[in-house]
Amino acid sequence: MYIHIFVTMRIEDEIKQEKFSSEYTKLLINLVYTGNRISFKTNEILKEKNLTLQQYNVLRILRGQHPNPATVNMIIDRMLDKMSNASRIVDKLELKKLAQRTMNKEDKRCADVHITSKGLDLLLELDEKVKVNERSVIHLTLKEVKTLNDLLDKLRG
Amino acid sequence: MYIHIFVTMRIEDEIKQEKFSSEYTKLLINLVYTGNRISFKTNEILKEKNLTLQQYNVLRILRGQHPNPATVNMIIDRMLDKMSNASRIVDKLELKKLAQRTMNKEDKRCADVHITSKGLDLLLELDEKVKVNERSVIHLTLKEVKTLNDLLDKLRG
DNA sequence: ACATAATATATGTATATACATATATTTGTA
DNA sequence: TACAAATATATGTATATACATATATTATGT
């Protein structure tokens, strides 16, 4: 017999704030806090492979295009954090031989960016760990997850 | 007559990813993306006053204690991003005369941190703008906001 | 009381990030 | 065609962040 006990900790308790001025205020803080928490846990996994979250995300974007190349502009467009410097993240990936730039024949301004086979292997190693992490981080039923996804999509308007 | 049209953009469209491997994967990305988006918009407001999001949050923690002091440790405990360096954020606030350190009599290891009247004034100026921003960023009804808060609390487990 | 562990904070350092600006190329237009 | 505007990317620089380590003080066990 298994007994699962889930203790739900309200955001008020997590950050020791007795009361928020409104549910909206609370939501902003709840979202940022939960987002940070998740990023932190994912980072723990990536650290073992010497990858940052940003580098990992770019690598996944590159895999999404593979065997076609992406451009830096396409990467910026698809990144979660639009402000970060895609060009320098690609620099880092190139340095680690996980990605490679080639010149775009049609438009010489563009740099084509490919994922290397070393990059593909690394992602493959991470896929399973990341999936296990997802489940352990999210203490919700599938139905709740769907509701949450819909609400977040609506939130952004 | 006012006509409000809200166009809901799914996370798939926002970051141009056709399909996620599961609703759980989608949720992780949705959360981090939405959190970043909100942080970004809040930052836009704070930039006018030359504050970073972290500095603002620490300042609010200090106000929450006022007229009592906080300690650096208490700040770390209540911060959204546990990894950041509270000590150096307090340095920055002190440099701007928004906060002040004094020595704790009982425990000489602790630094008591107070918010200054300049700090209180600055927060007061920001309160209204931040509240307006909250409402404009969150395109949800109060009931939906409550559901979302509960789900996020449950998610973290 | 003394040594050791634990705690609170600060600092050093490498890397990452935000933002402004530079460079190269392509596009639009008079 | 020539020239300004737009686009794609890269780079310079100040600041922020993550992580390890140092320092000072207090708590704890013998």
C-alpha cells in the first residue's frame, strides 16, 4: 500500500508574506516565483552537462529545425527570454562543438546555425532526465495541467 | 459603446513550436515564458526609477518590516529568486540612499537593514503604476485568477 | 572553558545579461 | 542607379548573477 501525502504550500507561506493587496498581485508573484523554481530545478539537471538553460533551449530550437539550419533571428523569435543575446549563446555552443555556423548563400547577412551530431547526442542524453524532472516538479493531474495551460494562454491575452 | 476583443495566443504560436511532447512539457515552457513576460513588463516600469526587479522586491520586503529592520537572511528567505545575492542588492540600495544598514546589538553577525524615507517615497510613487500594470498584464477574471493561484500553489506541492 | 560546528554576511571571480552601438548586407524608392 | 532605410548579426561595456570561499560571531558538545 502506498500513501501519498501532498502538502500544498501557499505562496504566502513560501515567501512569508501574510497578505497580498489583491489576488492579481498575488498571481504576479506566484507566477514569477513558480517560474523561477522550475527554472532552478531544470538548471540543476543541465549543470551536470555543463549547459545553461538558455543554451539548452537554443539547442532544442536547433534540433527542431534539423536537418535544416536555423538563423540567429529565428532563434531570437523562438526563445523564451527575448532579451538574451542569441548570437553569443551560439558562440558558446560553437565553442563546445554542439552547434556550427555556416554562411547563408541567399542572404549574406544571415548566419545559418546547425546542430552538430555531438549536440544531438547530448540532447538525447538529457531528454529522459528532463521528462522525469517535469513529472516530479509538477504535482498536478493531467486535467489540472490542461486547465493551467489554457489559463496561462488566456492570461497573456 | 466599447468593444473589447481579446485574442488568445497559444504558447505554441508565441514561440512558434508546433507541438509539445506532452501537456506537462508545455506547462513548463508556458510558465517560464509567462513569468519572463511579466517580469519584463514590470521591469519597464521600474527602469524609469532606475530600479531593477530584484532591488524593487527587496525594497518591498523592507517596507513590509518597517519600522522594524530586516536582516539579510530574512531578505534571502523572502526573495523570489533565492539564488541572487541579497547582500549586494542591499549594497546597491544603500548606495542610492533607499536603505541603510545598522549593526544588530544582539547578534553582531547580523546586519539590520532599514528602508529610508526616500525608499518609502519611491515605493509610494511606484505602487499605483504597478497596480495598473498588474491589471493590464493579466487578462483574466477574478475567478480565473483565484483558480490559477490555487493551481500554482498545488503545482509546487 | 575550549574546541568545533553552525550561522550570518561579505567578497572574489568567472560568466551571463541588458543595452547601446557598429558592421555588413539587402530592400525600397526617387 | 544611387542613396537612405531596414534588416541580420556581432561586439563593447557596464552591471548582475552564480558559485566558491573568507571572515566574524554565536551556539553546542565534552
